[in-house]
Amino acid sequence: MTVVEMEGLPKTSKEEGTDTLLVTWNGPDDPENPMNWSSIKKTWVMFQVCFLTFAVYIGSAIYTAGIRDITQQYHVSSVAATLGLTLFVAGYGIGPMLWSPLSEMPYIGRMPIYLFTLFLYVVLQVPTALSTSFGMLMAFRFITGFVGSPVLATGGATVADIYSPKKRAYGITVWSAFAVCAPATGPIVGGFAAHAEGWRWTIWELLWLSGFALILLFFFFPETSSSNILYRRARRLRKATGDQRLKSQSEIDAESLSGRDIAIDVLVRPFTLNFQEPIVLLLNVYIGLIYALFYLWFESFPIVFIEIYHFREQLLGLAFLGILGGVFVTLPPFFYYLYHVQEKLFDENGQIKPEKRMPVAIFGSFFVPACLFWFGWTSRPSVHWIVPIIGSGLFPIAGLLLFNAVLNYLADAYPRHAASVLAGNDLVRSAFGATFPLFGAAMYHNLGVGWASTLLALLSCAFIPIPILLYFYGERIRLASKRAQHH
């Protein structure tokens, strides 16, 4: 390619053998490149993505505070009422398989997907709160989960849009922290509302929270997709100069795709990537298990703190404070590790072998069984209630470390398909998380808190070899893949 300078306009380059003028970044320091945004702007974008993630994720657990009220109003069993949690989680697992690939298309980008789906999410909380039948409530719980889902997968891609691989781990960690804190905060916020005003107020709270997120994003959220930014730059240049040869690389690539190819990209690729790539499949199943154990374990909290420790129902949410504490305790030492250890593993080009992310996952994987053993066998009348609450703080340590390592590994190994791969990860973990809570209460009642927790702890131990396997053999598996990055 030969560079073509256009006075007063961004830099372009001419493709050899064609009449196309390629519109690209105006040098390595182009201020419109999200990677070059100021720290303040990146932090502001991160805050909005994290707040939106929180506003959607809290929608799963905030509902659980009103389950007893729902069983009484609609005359259904507690298992049936738990479907409101299951369907919401299933909805936000399926949704990204459509929304995330659309956000990768240069003509669309991330921002329109966020705004459109969040608008629907906010509006549909109204019929959810006003549901006149149990079936209507369940239907809208699924739909709201579906339309609220994009940020739960594409949020990771947005972090990758604005941070280099070297700094991405910090953004992923903060984003993951909001994702972990939201389900733990839901019962705290919803417990008092459901006790005072009934289950509908938990949905109204969700409306207020997500409505504020919508206002925030509508006025302040910038587009972060580089392919969309360059596409809009090329369109502006064509309009300003009348030269139709000016095109972005993403436009050129899209022109070679038929409607069938685009449909395959949007609807098929996320599934093929996530079920044909061994690395992706292994990590998705493992994270799916951790996610399922997290939601299943939540079902033990009413049993432990109401039936064993006799907490008042509206105070049950306070038992989740141990999880929030675990998040805040984890962040400072982990950031210290990222800065002093992991950053030194990057080469002079700012790249890192994905496998070097795995020690964090290996270390974090042991905190899941440790938490479950501690929580299960200290939840008894002879032991003070603060002891299992302290033990519960071990789970978010595992969650943060595993999510950080796995999501960064996937983004490093499949950079061209990051949004699709992360959407598949969201699908698998949501599928697991949607089904496990349905039998949680019955399992804990039949086996007892100690043995039920032991069973889950042993199940988590069985999957610890997955990050170990990828640490030693992941590179070999990647090199055998046509889709993975070979570095």
C-alpha cells in the first residue's frame, strides 16, 4: 500500500491494484482511536459499562426477595416461582448470541445495540411489575433478560476496545467485580422492598436503576468499536469530498460478504466458535459450572440464615455482605499482582501468550471448594452466624480471578471474534446458572447444608484440572486451530 495524504483530512492509503482509498487512523496517536482516549474518558466509559452491567445483573437476584410473596399471590410452589429467576438468566444467556455479533458489524457498532436494548429493558419492566397472571410474569421475566443481555457479553468487548492487552485485565477485573456484586446486592435491596410493599416493588426498583442507566448512556456513552468509528469517518469523507473510493477496511470486508455470509456471521458463528473450539468449550463449561454453583449456593442462604440462625426475612439480604466484602478485599492485591508480575510477561510488542493468564485461574479455582466446605460445615446453631458469612467471602475471590483469567484468555486467543466468543461464554454459564437453582432448595433440605455443600465442593474440584491443562497444553491446541491467534 502507498500512503495518500489529503490536506485537512485524516490519513488514507491506497490499495495496490484497486481504486479504493483505505481510510485508517491518522497515525498511532489519532485521538479518535478509543485506545488513545484520555484516562478520564476511559474511566467514564468504564463506569457506564459497569453501571449498566450492575443494573442488568441485579435483576436476577433482586427478584428472589419476592418469591414468597409471588407463591402466595399466584398460588404456585416455590420451585415454580423460582422460574422467574431461571427464565431471566436464560434470557440474558441467549440474547448475546444475537446482539453481540450485531455489535461487531461496522454499520451498527456497540452504542446503538446498548441503547436500543436498554430502552426495551426499561420499558418492559412496567408490564412485568403490573403482571396480572403468573404466566405473564414469567414471560416478561424471560423477555427482559433477553433484551437486557448485550452488556453482559459485549461489555468485555467494549473493555477490549479501549484498553490494550496489557491494561485490559484491570478493566475486566472492575467489570467482573460489578457483575459479582450485583447478584449479591439484589437480595439486600429487594429484601426490604418486598417485605414492606410486596414483590412488585423489586421490579420498580429495577426500573429506576435501569432507567438511570439509560439516561446516562443516552447522553454520555461514546461509540467504542474501531470498525464503526472508521466506517463513519469514511462516510463523512465521502460526503465531504464526493470521492466514493474512500472506504474503511471493515466496509471492504463487508462488501465481499453476501446476505447468507452475514447471516452465518451473526447467527451461526457464535455457536460454531463455542462448540467446535476445544479451548472455548472447556473454559465455557468450567465457568458455566462456577456460575451455576454460585446461583445454586444462593439457594442455601434462606435455609442457613432463616431456618438455622432465625434471621428476619427482610434482613436475609445482609447475609450476602460477606460476598461484597470478598470482592473489595480481592481487588487491591490482585491489581498489585497485575502490575508487578503479569505486566512483565508481555513482550516488546505489548502481547502476551494467553496461557500466561492461567496461573491466576489455577490459584482462584481452589477458593471455590474452600468456600463451600467452610460455609457448609460451619452453618450450624453451635457456630456463630458470622463464621459462614466470612467463609462466603472466598467465593468472589474465585469468581474474580477465574473470570479475569478466562475472559482475557478468550479475548487474547480469539481477538477477531471476541464479542462472539464472549457471547458464547455468557450463553453457557447462563444455561448452567438458569437450571441449577431449580433443585437447590430441595438438595439442601434433603442432604443437609454440610453434605450438599460438600457435594458441590467436590464437583468444583473435578474441574480444577482444566486451567492446569490449558496452562501446559493450550498453545499446542491453539496452533492446531484455524480461528485462534497463533502468537
